[in-house]
Amino acid sequence: MLSGGGTGGHIYPAIAVADEIKTLHPTARFRFVGRQYGVEWAAVQAAGFEIVAIQAYALKRPFLSVANLLLPFRLLKSMAESWRILDEFRPEVVIGTGGYVSFPVCFVAALRGIKMVIQEQNSQAGLANWVLSAFATKIFLAFSLCVQYFPADKCMVTGNPVRPSLRAFVSKAVARTHFFPSAGKSAKTPQVVLILGGSAKANNVNVAVLNMYSQMLMEHKDRYIIWQTGHDGFDEMESLVKGHRRLSLVPFLERMDLAYAAADLVISRAGAMTCTEILTTGKPSILIPLPDVAEDHQTRNASIMTEIAGSMVLDEEMLDSSTLRAAIEEILGDESLMTEMSEKCLRSAMPEASRQIAEQILSLVDVSHKQ
């Protein structure tokens, strides 16, 4: 049984691990637990797995908020639902990947003596995983820096699990042609900027891009932009952006594998999974940490990416069309810098995370009699 959600950064690692377990042990049975209206509901079903719903409630900040007064009673209700679901499915291992929906499922599993493991994507421990770590059998971490927040003897630094398609080789030329059929006719080698503005609170990123994309495309005839605005920002951006044959404007990228393969530079928030994907695909990057998120983990993620991947970081307060444009020109205008950033990414990547985690989980279960 797997549980995680609230953001793609919590659910996609769970799906990647489930896919790997299924590859290693084809007769394994899976059930995800999430919120019916959360991002996890559609993502899990699209991946071909079963998901059932519980009601889950977030801890509001500040902790002494009036909104938290009913949280203990709501948590008891979520735990009762989790108990029923565990009774029905009787899993041998429960896997939690973070987000408040994972807490009641994993906590009840621990109370019932079911083996429970957690996976932490960020460099700073999330609250749910930090509490659950006391009861976990194993803890899988993306960054060694995060060991300090958990019982060290349970920890294994594996990196973050990523979808298999991102680990498969696709040539840049083929990937670019998917988005820009005329790119291959360019006299110069095309440069593709991938802008991932689709995370929560992406408006400031979208506005900065809106105010500089046209001039950049006009001045650089070999430059192309793949711009994911996010569903919330797409209608507004589409109404303001002038169509251009070297601009692909979309609310959401279905083929992230092709988008990364096509890209020469990635501009994004500093969510843990995006950082992992940047490392895995070896892409130079400009990161814009989202401020005021839980435990300020995006700022910490960006700091680590600067150190291990050479990523350039723009603070939210510094972000505007001028600073973003200057950062893009600095990187794309220096081939040796781009090569260095790419090599650093690939040296720091841990592309076998999914398999390592799957093997460790299967080692907790006697699967010999189920072959």
C-alpha cells in the first residue's frame, strides 16, 4: 500500500517505486490511498494503479491557529478510515512518500504492526515524515544532508525515484522536432529554453517570462521556448502572449521526457522532484525557490543544487524580466559553463533510486512463496 499526495512531488516518487516493484515482482498487488480531489487521484489512475480515498486534513500554520482546533478529531476520523482500508487490503508493507494524506495511513499501519517505510524527497524533513520516522522500518532519503533529521540507523540515501522515461535516451534533435517541426531547418544549432511554471504559485515566474520572451526570440533567431504555464495561469498567459513559431505555450507537459531531452536550459521552481529530474537529465538550470513553503525546503534544495550542479538561483525578490533574461544569456552564451553544469548534474545524479528502493522494500517481505 502506498500513500502520498498534495503535490506531484509526493505522488510521482510513489508511482515510480510501484512501477519498479511491479517490474521486479510482477504478481505484486498494489493499492494507493489519497484524496479524491488531490493531484494524486488522477495521477495514480493514469499510471494504471488502483487508488481509494480518505479524507485528510492539513496542519495549518502557525500551529496555534484557530483552524487547528478541530484537527485532532479530524485526524481520528482519517485514522478510522485508514484502519478500515488496511483491514480490507491487508498489505505486507506500507510506503509513505509525504504529504498530510500519508500520515494517518502510515501511523495506523505502525500501530497495527505492519512494516512501514517512508521516502523523503527534500533536503529538509517534512513534518509528516519526521513524526513517522520513529515508527518506520526503513527511511529512504534523496540527500545525505537529510540524515540529521531522522534515526541514522534506519536511513538509506538513494536519491529520488524518477519515472523510467526520463532515464531513457532520446536525441535532442528528435525531441526538439516534437515541439518545433521546423527546428531542424535552422542554420544554427537551436537552443531550447524549458520553462516549468506549472507548480503552485507560479504567477511571478510566468509574468517575468511574459515580459521578456518576445524580445529574446526576436534577438536570437536560433532560440526556442517550451513554456509550461500551469493550468491556473494558462488562460491569462494565452490571452497576452503573441503566437510565435518558436514558442510552445502549454498548461501542462504530457511528455516531460521529450521536454527535458529537447532542453538546453531549464528554468523552474526548486521542488525536490524537479531538482532530481534536472540532475538525472544533466541539464543546466536556473532555479527560483518558492518562498514561504513548509520548512522553507525549496530554498534548501536550491542551495544544494548550486553546490552539486552549479545551478544559478534567483530569489523571488530578485525575479523580474531583466534578471531572468540576464541569467539566461549568461548561461546560454557560455558553452563551457553549460558543459560544466551538465557534467556536474550527471555526476551527482542517482538514477537507480527506484530500483534500490524497490529491492529494499521487497527484502522486507518473503516473496519466495508467491513466485
